[in-house]
Amino acid sequence: MKRARKTVQAILGLLAAFIFLVGSWTASYFILKALFRRFGAPSSDFVSQLLGVLLGFFILFCLGGLVSLFSRGRQRAFYIPIMNAIRRIAKGDFTAKVEDVERYGQFGELVEGINEMASELSRMETMRQDFISNVSHEIQSPLTSIRGFARALRSEDLSRETREHYLDIIETESARLSGLSDSLLKLSVLESGSFPFEAKPYRLDKQLRNILLACEPQWMGKEIEVEAELAEMTVTAVEDLLSQVWNNLLHNSIKFTPPGGKITITARLIATGAEIIVSDTGAGISKEDLPRIFERFYKADKARGAGAGGSGLGLSLVKKIVDLHRGEVRAESRPGEGTEIIVTLPPSVKEERE
Ligand SMILES: Nc1ncnc2c1ncn2[C@@H]1O[C@H](COP(=O)(O)OP(=O)(O)O)[C@@H](O)[C@H]1O
Ligand SMILES: [Mg+2]
């Protein structure tokens, strides 16, 4: 299709050149003839031939000049919308778009690329603004409550218990703020790619058992039964990072499981590596929320989420870390019955990455 168009264009070009040539010489012939009739022809045939050739060339050059002037104007008109769009994008206006992409023929792809760049930049800008507004919101709510309770503590006629209670809240909210900044920092370090990914082989089942023990006060305190089925296995991974994953998953399960519930942690070897499942008999996650829980700041249960002290960053960190290890994480849940988070890790993470 393109080749046929090019051939047609070449033929038309040749034809135009031919017409110009014939036209110039014809014009030169008639002009000279008129001039000779008026002022008399030169005596030598050679001189009249020479004059004919020179005038022919002169007319040809004039025509050529006219055509190139006209086409330069058209070329400018062709590039102006593109240049304008690029200038607007450079100034931060990502709504800029070059219209009528078809008009640009072989440059269509370039123009489409510019449009795509603008819409991608605009999407990133929206994400950036959402991120800032989310962070501000997450910082604002604990600060408001800290300020309120600190002010309340000034009052002299408070019982000891009330005072203790207020201090507890201040402590919890400060911890929440510090957790938020910790998660944000970790996410940004992991996302920047500057984190040294030093995977080493270690015993995953031992790590999981230790984390379960460390969380014992929390699940015992809620009278939650915990069951662990941990097959002996060695994985090559960054131990600290994976420890963050298991901690986040376990804390979520504890947080969203009512007293008397049960949490089961299973780790087993499968054909494609290791599979770790954290399942609970808690509140569950609705169908609409399920695909979004790994997004930053996403909290499914808005009302309880605020009280529960999470920032909605836990699972996005989990996903980031598992992705870094070339693993996969997914969630299955039935509202009211429980949730299952399944993490799979490739057989040897280090070998995979090299
Ligand atoms: N085990 C679970 N049971 C029920 N809902 C859960 C569970 N784990 C996560 N969720 C939902 O996913 C959301 C995001 O989790 P996460 O990123 O850890 O944020 P956070 O724990 O700070 O609220 C939670 O707010 C909650 O609604
Ligand atoms: Mg969490």
C-alpha cells in the first residue's frame, strides 16, 4: 500500500518536472517571439537560440522558487500544531493533544507517540496528586487526635484511668504516624530501585515460626487460634524484606479476625517453587474491594479501617517485595467467612534474577 503510494508520488513528481520544463520553454519561445516582432530579431541565429535558452532557464528558476516558497509555508503549517503541543507539554500542560493524526501521513506514529506521552504524563500527575492528598490525609487524622487528647490532658480534674487512656491513645497514634513514615520510606526505597537486592538462602519455615511467636501476644490477646503447617524449606531471598511480608499479612489477619477466630499459616513446596498461604476466619473482603486491596492507601472497610490504625500501605508493600523476588501474590476471600492470601516464590530467587 505504502509502496504503491510512493511510486505514484514519484511518477507525479516526474510529470510535474516535465510539465514545468515544457512550460518554461514554451513561455520563453512565445515571449522572445513577441519581443523580436516588436524590437526586431537579432541578426545571428546563435544569439536568438542563446536568448531562448537563458530565458527558459530564468522562467524555470522563478517557477521553482515559487513552488518551494509555497511548500515551505505548507511544511510550517504541518509542524506548527506538533510544536505547539510539545511546548505546552514542556510547560506542564498535559491536556495538550495533536488533533487529526491521520493528516500527518508517515509522521502519524510520531504524533501518536506525542499524544500518548501527554496522556501518560497526565496520568502520572494525577497519581502524584492523589498520593500527596492521601499522605496528607493519613498524617492529618492521627495528628488531630494527638492534639485533641493532649489538650484534654491539661484539664486538672481527670481521673487516673482517663489520663492513662488518653496517653494510650496518644501513644498509639504516634506509633501509627511512625509506622506510616516507615512504610512510605520503605516503599520509596524499593521503588527507586536503589535497594541492594542481596538474596541469601535461609530457612523459610524457621522465619515464619519466629514471626508467629513474636506476634503471640497479639493473637493470644484476641483469643485467636493459630495453626501452622510449615514444611522444611530453604529459599534464596532477602530475609528482612520477606519478614516484612509475613508480618504485614499476619497483622492483617489478626486485625480483621474477631476473637475466637482462627488463623492458619501453610508453607509448602510446589512444582513452581514455594507457596505460603495465610488464611483467616475473619471479616473477609467484598468482591468489589478484592482487586484493589494491593493499591497504595486502599482500605476496604473505610469506617473500621480508620479505627484499626492501618494506612492501607501494608499490602502494597507486600506486593512490591514479592514482585522484587519475582513471585506472585493474590487474595481470595468470601465476605463474612475469611480471607486467604497466597504468596508463591520461585525456586531460587537469586538464580532467577541473574
Ligand atoms: N486478612 C484480611 N481480612 C480482611 N480484610 C483484609 C485482610 N487483609 C487486608 N484486608 C483489607 O485490605 C485492606 C488493605 O490492607 P493493608 O494494605 O494491609 O492496609 P491496612 O492494614 O493498613 O488497612 C485493608 O484495609 C482491609 O480492608
Ligand atoms: Mg495491613
